[in-house]
Amino acid sequence: MSILFSEATFRSLTVRNRLWVSPMCMYSAVDGVVQEWHHTHLAQFASGGAGLVVAEATAVVPEGRISPRDTGLWNDEQRDAWAPIVQAIHERGAHAGIQLAHAGRKASTWWPWAERHGSIPAEDGGWTTSAPSAIAFEGFAAPVALDASGIDAVVAAFAAAARRAIDAGFDVVEIHAAHGYLLHQFLSPLSNERTDEYGGSLEGRARLLLRVLDAVRAEVGDAVPVFVRISATDHAEGGFDAAEASIVSAWASEHGADLIDVSSGGLVAHQSIDVFPGYQVGLAADVRRGGRIPTSAVGLITAAEQAEQVLVDGAADAIFVGREWLRDPHFGLRAAHVLGAQVRWPEQYLRARWH
Ligand code: FNR
């Protein structure tokens, strides 16, 4: 019996397996509105056997976009454009999640294949970024430190976006607190030098994340699973680390989080990461044990047996895969075949199932 292809239940939701699509920015939205690209892109993974398809980092306010091409959920037009995508995922037997995000000091940058890199100047449509402290990400424009009302507005924006996500039909809301974006900037002492209640001790640095969690939970109710993606280490001296990540994850659990999606890095350009197959699995295991909360593992997990082994070892409860789905949108069907698991194929594809 494959664990990877066993059902997973969080609150009122049961997903068909534990092989999920990791959120991946497509930098292809117009004014935050998803396009035909997103529809085809996300639906194909549901056809390809994913249990849960989590849509990309989606900004809760316009100034929280990484680039002008990010998706958003700060208005109803954006919500309505997501709805048919969620429906397409559901029709293919998978469930749909969305990652809600605010890029903080890493907002207002060129998309990856633009001819320029780094911060977008005001004359080219860039905007002033905000962060816990006025400390720039190396090479980017300096942000403005958020004041108390700015922080309240961030909390309210996450809650409003969560409401729209549920109204669009999403089954899971994931809060993006990783990869050096706003909530991670608050968590790390390398980017948070505040002296008020949102800085200093770990309790202070975690306060905004926990407020966001409370507000999102209040908005979505008790039935909806809420996940949190964290970077469990900054891979930099003096930064947020696995010990702090476990403590914050335990607090997140008390504040209604159902799973910690464990990634790493992204806070500072001078990070030093040793990248190898499954390089973040150990962090997922640490947080699972130390935070006493279900986790998912992600990062260079590219083969069925490898994913299965992570679950057999008890390092995580589910597997997020990113780039392998881009190489093979039917990775889930292939993985099930490799592991000998019986899964439902789209009827339209049955002639290709075994021969
Ligand atoms: C990403 N990643 C990412 N992570 C995240 O939390 N939110 C996002 O929107 C994105 N966007 C994104 C776009 C693209 C094109 C890639 C390749 C990656 C990171 C991704 O979710 C995943 O954590 C990493 O890619 C590591 O997993 P894989 O790709 O080794 O399976």
C-alpha cells in the first residue's frame, strides 16, 4: 500500500492522495486577474493525478505583488476569474488551494524573463515597497517600515483575500510566510529591527503571522484547512532557524493552522544553501517533531519512490512537487504506476493506462 497515494484529511476536506502541486508564480496575470494560461496550466496537473493543486503566490494588495504580472485577490473581478479554474480542478478529481501572499520589500520587481532585473523604477511602473524595517533586500530599492495602521491593513487584506478565495471555491488557503516575503521578513531578525510589539523576541516577530492566521481562520470558518508555508531557516548567520521555526509552528497550530509547508531561504541574497535531492526534508521532519503539527516536504523531490520514502520515514505528511510537474504534468499518474497504486485516470485517457 502506497502512503503517497493514500487519502489525507484536514478538517472537513479529504484529498485523494498526498502528492501535491507546489505553488508556482507564472507572472502572467493582467492587473492581478488570471488568464487562459493559468486555467490550462493548473487544470493539467489535476488531470495528471495531483491530489491538491495549490495556485501561485497571490497578492492580497496591489503593492504586495512580486511583479506587476502577479495574480491577486484584492477585488471581486480577480475572484470571479479564479472560479472556473477551481471548477476545472474539481472536475478532474483534485482539490484546489491558493497561496495568499504579500512580497513586502521584495515587491515591485521585474518578472524572471524580463530584460531587466531587480526593483522596477517608478518611471517604469514600480511602487514603494513596505516591510517591518527600512532595510533593503541586497540590490533592491529600500522599503518603508510599516506603521501600526499599515500592519492592521495587511491583516485585513489577508482576511478579505481568504474570503474571496473561499467564494471562488478554493478548498485550502495557504498563507505565504516563506522565501523572504513580508511575513517571513517579520519573522527574521535579519530583516526585522522593530522595537515595538512586532519585533524583538520571537513572540514579537511572530505576532503578525499569528494575527494573520487568526484573521484568516475567523473568515474561512472551522471547516477549511489553512496551511502556512515557512522558510525553516534563512541559511544565514543570525537569521531565523529550525529551532525558532518549530516554536512558531507550534504556535501556528494553536492558532488554527493545519499543516506547515516547510521550505527554506529567500530572505537574504548572501544565503548559503547546500542543494541536493530532498534537501529540505530534514527541516520538515524537525518542524513536524518540534512543532507537533503535520508538515509537507518540498524541494528536489522528483521521483515516486523518493516521495514515498519521505512519508514512510515519517518526515512529513504530504509532498509538494514543483518543477517535476512542469516537466511532466502527468507526474501523478506516472508516480502511481511506478508505485503500483490504483488511481482514477481521466476516462478520456484510459486507453493509455497500461499499454
Ligand atoms: C516557485 N516557487 C514558489 N514558491 C512559493 O511558495 N510560491 C510561489 O509562488 C512560487 N513560485 C515559483 C515559480 C516557479 C516557476 C518555480 C520553479 C518555483 C518554489 C516552489 O513552490 C518549490 O518550493 C520549489 O520549486 C522547490 O520544489 P521543486 O521544484 O524542487 O519540486
